[in-house]
Amino acid sequence: MELIDVLGICGSLRPGSLNRALLLAAQELAPAPFRVQTWDGEAEVPRVHAAMGRPFPPVIGALRDRVAAADVLLLVTPELNRAIPGTMKDIVDWLGILAPPRPLTGKPVVLMSASPNRFGGAFAQLQLGDLLRRSGAEVLSDLDVVVGDAHRQVDDHGVLVGEDPRREITELWQRVLTQIRNDRPAVPA
């Protein structure tokens, strides 16, 4: 079976992040043929402003190349005031700039979020999905994970231990695999 390369990015910079625990659980629970690698450059992402222009800052150029090379992008976002935090917004804005390679154009994207509130970051996911679609990404609808009361689902070591969210992530990977197989054109014999 052909390897499916997934790049996972967490929009949280907070030590002990619930969303980082969610990303690491997604990596742990990903079955073959998925290979989930995480990107840890969130703290290095500069604010987006027109004066920076091109060439892109090195961290952004490398990120754009890595996203372009991935088969699937997994974005795990915290929620701040019912919206995506600035770090995640900057990441998506840098990826959405229309310059080669255009990493979000047609890119399948899966969304996850965790929050101590009961909604689990659903408002941030809605906003992030809209932003990604406007940048040309293919947000895989109904293929997301929202973990409410996440502080009760993550242990003191930052590990997602809740049975329900772990089951949801496992089921998510199966749905993503089905979606990707259905969308890939058949290879003529």
C-alpha cells in the first residue's frame, strides 16, 4: 500500500498544550499507510506583513515546501475568544500567499481542536476551515475531531488518555483513508 505522508501542525505555543497532546495522539494512533510527522517551528513564525515580501523568511519557505510535499495536512488549533489564535492565522496566511509552490491549492486538510470548554474549539475550527477554503485547500468536511473538556482527557504528562477522543481519532484515520481512496483517480491498467 502506498504511503500517505501527513504533516501535522499545532497552533499552540503553550507548554502542556492540550492541542499538542491531541496532535501527538493523532500521530501515535495513525495506522499504516499513514506516516504523520509534526512540524515544530510554530514559535519561529513571523507575523505576516506586506513589507516582508519575497523571498520568504527561511522558516516560511521551508514550511511551504514541506506542506506542498505532504499528501495531507493536519492542523490542530486551539481556540482563543472563539477564534483561531494569531500563530495559526499567521501560519495559514503564509501558506496561502499565491506564490510557487502554492502549498494549499487542492491540499486535503484535516482539522482537530481541543479546549477546556464543552465546545472543544469548534468555533475556531469553523473559522480555520473557512480561511483554508479561501486559500484553495480542500478541507475534508466531516473529518475532524473536537475534544471538549480536554483538561479531563489529558494526563499530567501531556498524553491524551481519554477513551472517547482516542476512539474518535482512530475512526478519523479510517474515514480519511476512505476519502482519499475515493478521491484518487484510478490508475489505468
